[in-house]
Amino acid sequence: MPLWSRAQQQDFRSRVRGCLLGGAIGDALGAGVEFEPLDKIRDRYGPQGVTGYLPAYGRGAGGAITDDTQLTLFTVDGLIRAHIRRESGAWHPPTDLHLAYRRWADTQRDWGPDERRPDLGWLGREEWLYAQRAPGQGCLTGLSGPDGERLGTLERPKNPHSKGCGTVVRAAPFGLLTTWEPNLVFQLAVECSVLTHGHPTGYLAAGAYAVIVQSVARGGTLEEGVHLALALLSERMGHEETTAALRAALDAVRAGEPSAERVEALGEGWVAEEALAIAVYCALVAHDVTSGLLLAVNHSGDSDSTGALCGGLLGVLHGDTALPPGLVAGLEGRGAILELADDFVLELVHGGELHDRSTAAGAVWAQRYPVEG
């Protein structure tokens, strides 16, 4: 691991916080209008549509996150544990991510955390996460039931015909591995996608999104990230749908003023390539974080997922201090999201100082992120 200067650490932490918070904010903005057609959104909320949080999932003040943010948080948890396990010589991140997603699946089934389970770590004991927020069927079926324990692989993926966007919305944290080579980030996102979604478009869209996030996290532009993703996609079998969707997003940017109608021409976002295209388009044309987020959720379709994907891009691009303060303040689980973001940075930058269990800090870290098996 290269040495990090103080300025590099501060920049990295701001981008990680921005990515996770921005994704959660976009998710929460779209939560109240997911499944709603655009004309009804405008009839109910005015010609500009949604302009702030709406009541959703029993949270009257709005700001409720959905399964998209839940899964993203468990992705971060799994990556931290994979990084810890690296020193033991048992280095296989998809295994740790599979276990993390299985812990998420428990939150969709159980009333609350089982305190007898030391493997839960601190995130798995967060009671507010034990809530069903319209989870995707691909994620549920891939992680539960008689086949839930099996590790999906590229040779034998779970749900081989599924390309739902649930595999893309949880992929941002892979892109925060900024010291990795882009092709390895792409591959890791792919291998962790087939744990639940086996269609090439599903897992390649996840790989593309992770690479775009990484390019921006390293200080590049969104455009550079998209072109890098297109180059890596061209080397993969079955890339055509994802490539066409990204090119359509770029074409839409050049077509004229941003609008909900241009968003809808890219699809509804229920499937991976459409959600990716909408998020990329909205992030590219955004004048600021707020305008991009609102464009990403005001359409007929999977508004929370496209909002989450766009929010992740804008957050990693601008950092956490550029996020709208009112939306940050009203976000469900904000404290836990920030805590997890900071732990991710600590692990990647200072992990070697935290892995000695004979020290007080090491003992605490081992309890927070217990390595299984």
C-alpha cells in the first residue's frame, strides 16, 4: 500500500463519504415515487416533480433509504472484511461479499439482529436496517433458500437470466478501491454481481459503473470514466447492450437541454443497462448535485435506483461537502453511513495498524469486522 499524504487522505475520505451519502440521498429522493409514472408525479407535485424528500416506508418526514442503500452498505462491510482477510493469505473477496450479502438477506427476513451471532459485526446489529424496502427478487432468490449458500461464479452464476439493476446499485464501493488497476476493479464487480445476477448485461453494467466511480475517485472526469468503461466493455463477451446504453447516454448529453423526456428515452431503469445510462446522463448534464439528483428521480420507472446511481457519481465527483445540507440532515441512517465510510478509509489507509488483535485498537476492530471461516 503506498503512503498517503494528509491531503490525499482528506480528499479520499471526502470522496468516499460523498459517494455513499450521495447514493443514499438519491435513493431516498426516489423512494417516494418509485413505480409512479411521470405524468402522475407532475400532477401531484407540480411541473418540476419531486423537489425534496417524500414520505416513504412509514417515515413521514421522508429521507427513507431502500434496499439499494442497504446493499451498498453491506458491500462496504464485505470489502473491509476481505481487506482484513488479505493478511491471512485467504484472499478471495467474492466469498466475503457473498457472506456480507447473506447477512443483508437476514435483515429482510428477521425481526432484528441475533445477538448470539458474533459474525454480524457492528453493521449487522443496526436495528434500523432490519426492514424490507422493496428488495429485488434477484437479490433475494440468489441469497436465500436452498441455493443461497452456494457461491455464484461466472461459470455457474445465480439467476443466469436476470439483469435487474440490483446488481449495479451496490457496485459503487468497488470503485472506491482506488489503488487497484481498473481492469481488476471491473472484474471484482463482475464476480460479485454473479452472486445474484447472471445475465452478462447485469454483471457487465456493474463492472462499468464501478470503473466510472473509480476513475472519478482518482481525480478524473466522468467522461474519462465512461470512455474507460467502454474500452473495458469492448473486451467482454455479451457487452453489446451495456455499450449501447452508455453510448446512448453520451448521445443524449449532446442532444440538447436536459429534460425528463430525454431521461425516459433511455429507459425506465428497472434493468441494469438502463439504470446505468440514466445515472450517467443525469450526472453528466448536472449543473450541480441537486439538479442532477432531481433529474435522476423524476421519471417513470425505478426512481430510487437511478437516483442512487447518479448520487454515487456526483458524490464521488464533488465530495461530501458539496451535498445539499438539508438532504444530508434529513437522511435516514446518516450517522451509520458516515461511520462506515470512515471505517472504509481507515482500513484502506491504515489497515496495517488495526489488524494486531493484541492491541486495544486491534481487538475493537476485530469485533467490528470479524473475519469468518
